[in-house]
Amino acid sequence: MRRDVFQAIADPTRREILDILSEQPRNVNELADSFDMSRPAVSKHVRILKECGMISTVKQGRERYCHANLDKLGEIALWVHQYRRFWNNSLDKLEALLKENDTK
């Protein structure tokens, strides 16, 4: 299954994992300690984030550390930007209409 950045942020747990990893790399056990769920459940979220390209893992000794790759969030910013333009244009039109009605 092909995954994208939108699937990565669709789940609140995955968003929280990204928040945690944005501060510093952690291993899966450390991540699991941050949640009220099993280690396999956290591992599943980590796997999805890896498939989306949002995190990478690096082996250091016997541990695998997860690192956030937040550059991909730029895709979301671009997508949201097009809707920001839509709402700004709509609000500009509303403001013009309200000003027009005030002068009548």
C-alpha cells in the first residue's frame, strides 16, 4: 500500500509521535512509554510513519532510533495554502460587499 504524508498526520497518535520526535530521536521503547498503548501498537504507528517518509530509523548498537523527517510537512502547507487563498478571496469579497452596503 502506498502511503502519503496526509495518512501520517490523519491519526492523533502519529501526530503526537512526530511532536515527540521533533524534539529529539527516540527508540520505540521510549516512544511506547509516552502512550497508554502496547509497544506493538506504537510500532505499527512507527511503521506507517516510516512508509509515509515522515520518520527514519537508525540502528545504534542494539537499539533502533527514530528520527523525524519534517520536510514532508511542506506538502501539507502547499495544499492548505490553496484553501487559504480561497478563504482570503471570499472574505475580501464579503468585506467589499459590507462596505458597499454601509455607504448606501
